Amino acid sequence: MNFAKVDLVAPPPEPPKRASRIGARLTALAVGATVLLSLALSATQIVRDLFAEQSRGERVARQILAAAELPGSRAAFEGDNRLASEVVNGLSRYSIVGSAAIYDATGLALAESSRSEKVGLFLELLQRLFHDNRHYEIVLHAPNGQEVVGTLTLELDAVTIADGFLQRSATTLLVALALNGSLAVLLLLVFRHWLTRPLESLVSRFDSQERGDLLTAPLAMPEGHEADELGRLVETLNRYLQRLHASERELRVREERFRGIFEHAEVAIWINDFSGLHARLLEFRQRGSEDLGALLDADPALLLNLLEGVGLTQVNNATRRLFGTDSFEDFERLFHAELAPRNIAAFRALLLAIWNGENAFRAELIFRAQSGNELQTFVSIPIPTNEAGFRSVPVIVVDLSDQKKLENQLAQNQRMEAIGQLSGGIAHDFNNILGIIVGNLEIIRELYGDDDFAGERVDLALRAANRGAGLTRKILAFSRRKAAESRIVSPNEAVRDAIDLLSKSLTVSVTIETALAEDVWLIDLDVGDLQDAILNLALNARDAMGGRGRLVISTRNARIDGNGDAAEPAGLEPGDYVAVSVADEGEGMSPEVRARALEPFYSTKTGGSGSGLGLSMVYGFVLRSGGVMDIESEPGRGTTVALYFRRANEALLPSPADGPAAPSLPRGSETVLVVDDEADLAALAAFHLGELGYRVLVAGDGHEALAILRQEPDIDLLFSDVVMPGGMDGFQLAEAAHVERPEIAILLASGYARERDPAAGGGSPMIVGLARKLLAKPYDKTMLSRAVRRALADRGGRSDA
């Protein structure tokens, strides 16, 4: 496969991403969750401890106030400042007490005591936390217990109250942090050992080994992970790699198979890149275009612009052979310069097929090879259904040049067969007329043979009738599809004999030259037909040269190997052939004239000098002989007509020639039944046979003949025409007569006998024997007498049953 224009480059590697370890992320996640949980638990513990500390402070304050109530009441009742001071100072000695005071009933302070408080954010926070539990007071009563004499106030120190609380909270937080840190380290080590390190090992294996090693060698199972998720991951990866390896191996086999099919295909295939073209069509649709044809008609240059967007990526060997290019680059230049622009209309049809969503585009196109020769081809292009498919679209090109030649040849053969059947029927009727004329002229010559004047007139009439018979023989030869009589002959001898006739038919201004191969093979055909063909070709050449010039008749051996060589004529099967050629220096033929040259009655001669049957009769003879006729001609460069005949089996001997004619006509006394739908011809045959001593009975058709056969048991010979009306021809009559009277002799006569279908009895030994001994019309008395006598003589020893 030619990959000159295909860049199989691996995509560039992606830049490495920032490393992020799964173990670290899992550890961070676990530690974060643990920290949050620890903080939540610690906060709960601290809150509970805070409430407990507040309750303890309140309890202590109540106890202190209860102890100071009695002396305080006394000091307030008596207005004793000293005692009040002692009570207040006693209260201040408690570390928990921040300040204390005793007031009389009028609100006048008898004694006050307070510690200096530090100012700060932390102190303010503590005061807020213990605000509701700092201030306490009790009412002081007189000794009678009824009269209020004053109040005792107490304010607790927040720092002293919170000291224990803070110590315990700090301890709780430090312990939680230590535990969380230890847990983080432990989880990191566990995750690294059980997860990160095995995964890093797998990644390292992928990074360090080649792709082929990965596909052929399984990944190692991490130790200790055989039954967990990581182990199942490794097993899954190994199964995936095995399937991937099998898929790649199958893909490689398919690719090699496709490459082999593509490169060694018998038909031309090339790959086009239509991706740019498809993108343009999609762009037209996005712009709102609905009718591509109207768009192309509105802008003629658009079609060529779209054509320039078609790329060529691959070509196979058959493409290079077909178009005569040596490399991909040569074909690429030919494609863009000649092939695609030459078929711009087909390209437009392809665009419309793509636009309309059709499955494929097919057309018969004419390309021009690099040598300039025109190629008639059939092109098939599958239309992809997705965007990726348009990057590689195969174009399949089948060379139809030989097929077209064969089709033309078949059409010509069919026309020839139709005209041959028509001309054969006319020749049959004409033969009957000539038979009557010749037979009656012979009778007149016998009756008036002593009259010189009458005898001369009869001879002239007989010569004219014989000329007419010769013409009918030519027409019948044209209508036959097989040679009437063939034998193994030397083509060189046939040419030499034909030249003797040509020397009397051509003018002295025409020079005849020969180029006869000495070792030319023998051929099996009717030598008379071959000489007539050479004569016809020579006369056509004389007329084409205007009566003067050089005529070359040649023979050569031709070995056809069937490899499609352009020099080999179409229609020949592989084998050995002999080519008989006639070449002239005439004006040549245009392609139009050459295409019609073999048509009957087609002539380019002026003044009615040509009948138009010459080449067509030669063509009919060649077909009957199993050969092929090839014409090479160009205007101004003359014409060469070559007749190709298959080489004969030289082990066969030619049939011996007939011996000399008997001095007198054979006679007989047998009974002969003459059957002919032409009454005059039947009467003439009866007259001749009667003169020769035979008893004669006459019938007008096959049914009447069978009736006479049943009534007349003494009939020795059935002499019948072949072509007769009434639904029964001569062969059918012979078969029916043979069934009823196996011993009867049968002789058939005809100027036009078509081949019979084997299914209708045409292949039976009896029919074959009768056809071989057929008496040709028109016949004279001599021919009739000998044929009748031969048929009667063969009656006893024939092998036709």
C-alpha cells in the first residue's frame, strides 16, 4: 500500500500533572474528620465543665455568704464600721472573692473591699462567661429577724473561678491534638503501605514498560491484596489488557488483510479525503441553504473551488497500472490536473448525492490515462454516514474498455444475425427461382442443342443464372454462423492462390506485396471463403487508395495469453492463432466510419459503386470460422484489417478430394417421392428424375408426403426440400418418415438451411448425416442424378439410426 501521503504520527504526550497521592488525600480526609469529631467532643466536655465550674462557684459563694451573714447583720444593726470591716476583710481573704461590701439600710457603705482586676480581651471573655454567676448579695436583718438593717454584697473573681476550668480545657485540647496527630501519622503509614505503594507500583509498571510488554505480560499481583479491591482491580486490568492484546492482534490481521486486498485488487482503488468538502457542505446548511444545485448554478466558480478541497491519500497497484503512472506522486498530479477536472459534471452529481444523503454514487465515466488513451470505466463511491468516514473514502474504478468492445461486438453480431436470417430467407426463394430457370434452360438446351443460335442464347442465360447462384451462395455464406465446409489448410497457400485472382482484379497501379511467415501454423476453415475474404479486403483497399498504391498481405502466428494487453484484439480466448492481415495506404477511416464499417449495406463509396456487403460478408465468414476481425485505421494513415483464426490440430489430415466425374449421368429405376412447396421446382425435379428412369411421385408439403408414404409401400427414396411451410420442415419430415419406414433412403435439398436446436433433434446422428450430405440449391440435372444415386447406394450401410 502506498502511504506516501499518510502521516502516521503518534500524538504528543500530555504534560505531567501535579502529583497528588491518594493516601495523602485519604489521610487528610480521615484526620480532618477525626479532628472535627474530637473538637466536637472537646467542646461538649468544655461546656459541661463550664457549667460545673459555674455551679461550684455559686455554691461556694452561698456558703461564704451564709457564714458572714450573722456578723454582718450585727455590724449593720449596730452601725459598727470596725466590725463591718473585719467581716468584709475576712471575706476578701477567700481567693475566689473579688470584692465584698456591707451597706446599711440607707445604702451607706459601712465597709468595702476589692482586688484590682486586669484589663484584657481574655478577662473580658471570662467576665462574659461568668457574668451571671459573679454577683451575689443577702439582706441583713435585726436580731428580731424582722427589721432589715442592711445588705451584704459579694462578687466572685472570674479568673480564680476559671483557673481550674481553663487548665482542664487546655489539657483536653492538647490531648485531642496529640491523638489526632498520632492518628494522622498512623493512617498515612497504613494508606501508604496498603494503597499508595501498590498503586505507585502499577503506575510505574505502566510508565516503564513498552506497550507490547504490557499486552503480553500480566501485571504482578500486589502482595497481601489477592482478595481485596486492589487485587480485583489488578485482575480486571489483566483481563482488559488480554482483551486489548487480542483486539490489537485481530486489528493488525485485518489491517494486513485489507492492505493485501487493497494493494493486490484487480480493480483500481484510490482513497480520497472528503473531510474538507463535507465541512463546506455543512457550512452551507448552517447558513440556511436548502438547494445545493441552485447554489452551484448561481456561482459556477464554486464547483471548481470545492474540487480543489478534495485530497488524495492512497492508491493501489491496479490504479497505477490502469492509468500508466509509476508512483503515487505521478498519479496525484494526473488526478488533480486531468482526471477530476475532466469529470466536473460527475463531481457535481457526487456533491448532490452527498447533499441528499444517498448511500453511494455510481456512474460510467471516461478517464484519460497518462499515455492519452481514453478509458471507459464504471466508478462506485460509497458515501459515509459520519464525519470521520469522509476522511477516507474509497473510489472503486472498474475498467470497462474491453467490456464495451465486447458489447459493441455482441450488438454487431446480433445485427449481423438478424440481417443474415433475412438475407438467408430471400436467398432461399431466389434459389428456388434460379433452380427453375437453370433446370428449364437445361431442358431447352437438350431439346435445341443442334441450333447454334439457340444454344448460344441458352449458354448465356445459364452463365447469368450461375452468376446469380454464386451471388446467392455469398449471401447464404453471410447468413450462416458456421463454415459450410472446412478443412486444414496453409494460410500462405490460400494467400498465394488469392493473389492469382487479385492480379486480374486490381489495376496495374496497385502493387501487391506479401509478408508471409515461413513457420506459420495451419488453420481449419473453408479455403474458398478465406480467399473470397482476402479478395473483398483487397478490393476495398484498392478503392480506398483511389486505384493506386501499395497493398500488403501478411500472415503471422499470434499467441494470446489473455493478460489484457492493449495490442490483443477483444474477444479472443487465450490460445494460438494465425493472423491474416491486409494493409493499405488509403485515406483511412474516422472513428464514426470505423464503428459502422461492418454494418451490411453501409458504404462510403460514391456513385453507387459499392454494395456495402464486402466487409460485412468477411465479418460473417470470420465469425463462422470461430475467429475475430480487428480493424486498425486512422484518417490519413491507411487501414489494416487482421483476421484471427485459431490454430488447427495439425495431427488431422485434410479430407480427400472427390475423384473425377463419371463420363455419363447415373440412372435408376427406383421410386422417388419428391417433396417441395415450390410446384414448378418439384415438377422440374420430377422431369429430370423421370428422364433418368425413376418412377416419381410428388407432394407439396410434409403432411401430404407422409400420407403418400403410408399409401405407397414401394417408395425407395424420399427427396425433400428443407424449408417448407405447414409446420413441418424437411428434417422433421425425415424423422417421421424414418420412424414409419426405417429402410427408406432420404435426401434433402435446400439453398438455406438453418441450424437445428439439439433439443428438437438437431443433434441426432441421422439429422447430422442428412445435413452433411445436403444437396445445395440451385442444382442441375447432373448434381441431382449423382446425389440421388449416392443416397440410394448409402441406404443399406448408413449409420444414422
